[in-house]
Amino acid sequence: MPQEAGMKIKRLGVINKIGDLSTDFAIFLFFSRRNTELSLISLPINTKIMGKIIALANQKGGVGKTTTTINLAASLATLEKKVLVVDADPQANASSGLGVDIKQAECTIYECIIDRADVREAIHDTEIDTLKVISSHINLVGAEIEMLNLKNREKILKEVLAPLKEEFDYILIDCSPSLGLITINALTAADSVIIPVQAEYFALEGISKLLNTIKIIKSKLNPALEIEGFLLTMYDSRLRQANQIYDEVKRHFQELVFDTVIQRNVKLSEAPSYGLPTILYDADSTGAKNHMALAKELISHNN
């Protein structure tokens, strides 16, 4: 069960019947039990953190990717790390959630990818001095079609971010809810990937497809890509199912699951409308404290 300060959670059992699950998740369970599969994507204990690029990915929408990106980045910056958020989602919620006026942004990740604009022209300041963001734009929706005829199209984002790796401790890429070419670019550029998993039954569907995509990218495009960890989000300890989902994910992925869980908290939903991370909106909220715990755990893993 999750170990979080101030939380006491009773074990309520785990899901045992694969027949009750979707086909995708049944496949996921099958492969997750094979050590050879996990060994291909597990994270070494001692990994250098300077200039570490971490993608936050899950092709299912609404699992907390953007919320985690914003608040993990803000927490890392509060802990005196130099952090860059790369908004690779056409919805641009990570950009607006960090206070960027999308309508006024003249250079975005779209121009950097398609026009090879100077990436530093796309970097925006935030309310935290050590936290910067490269904004996104709705034009990114059509970028994948524009990229089809480009040389080494899977590695464009890696080339865009390369000059920035030595300037930041962490670069977090907020991926769109898909496994399209932009997400493939993000995973090709990344050193590791955080997979947010909503603590609800259907959120587990499709994880096998994501893991297979990671395996393919690791074998063909980015041998260094590792799984940083699975992160349980929108967790409510009062719900039996939430505890079952945590137990099942923990049972199959063990040390790859973050000890920290992100609990349901209204402040996490309110803060983006003010263009602020939760730690600046309400530092005493459960959401802010959870993400600070996650930031400390991430730093500890990489020391």
C-alpha cells in the first residue's frame, strides 16, 4: 500500500481474475510477469540527474499527466533545481497552468520542431525563478503530418532540446494523450519516462500498448530510455477499488512504482485557472504536499 506521511491505509485485497479485465490489461499482466520484459525497461539505481529529460506519458487522457508535470516541476524548482517544462500537448494546458499567455506566444515548440526556430526564443519565465517553460500551440495538432517527410523525424525534439541539457537539472516533457509521432519524439528525446496511472479500473487499460511502444523505442531509437516509475494519481483511500489498483500495479512492477501517491485534491483543479502551480496557490494543500514528496523521492532515486 502507498506509504505517505499522515496516511493510514488498510489493505483491501487485489484484483485476481484476469478474466474480469480488458484484453489490453490482460496482455499487460502477462508481460509484466516476465522478468525479461521488465529488465528491458527498468531503471538503474544510480542515474545521473544533470540535464535529465523525463517524459510524462500515457496515451489515456485524464490520468494526471499535465497536473503532475506542472506540480512536480514547481516542487523541483522550489528545491533549488533548475527545471524546464516542455509542453508537447496541443491543448497547451501545461503552458497556461504555468502562467503563459498562449495567444501572445510568438515562438512555441511547434516553431522549434517544424521551422527549427531557436529553442531559447520559445522559453518563458514563470513565477518561480528556476522554473521555465517551452509553450505549446494548437498548431501542434497538424505537426505530425508536416513531419512525415522530414529526415530523422523521430529525433527532431531530441535535437531541439540537446543545447539545453547542460542548462537544466530536469527537463520534463508533458506528452499528449496519444502514441503519435510527437509522443514518439518525446520518448526518443527522454532519458526516462514517468507513467501516471489514475487509481481507477479503466485507467489500467492500454498500459501494455505503452510498454510495448517504450520497448520498441528503446530497441530502435533510444537505447538509454528507462522507466522512471509508475505514479498513482487521483488516489482516494476511501475507495476499495483505488487500493486494489495500487496493490495490483505494485505487485507487478514492485520497485518501479513510486511510494508517493497523488491524492484527489480540489486545489489541484483550482490552481491552473490562476496560472499557478499548486505550491504557489496553496502550499499547505494535500496536492502541494504530495507533489513535494514526489519531487524529493525523484531526487533521492537519482542521487
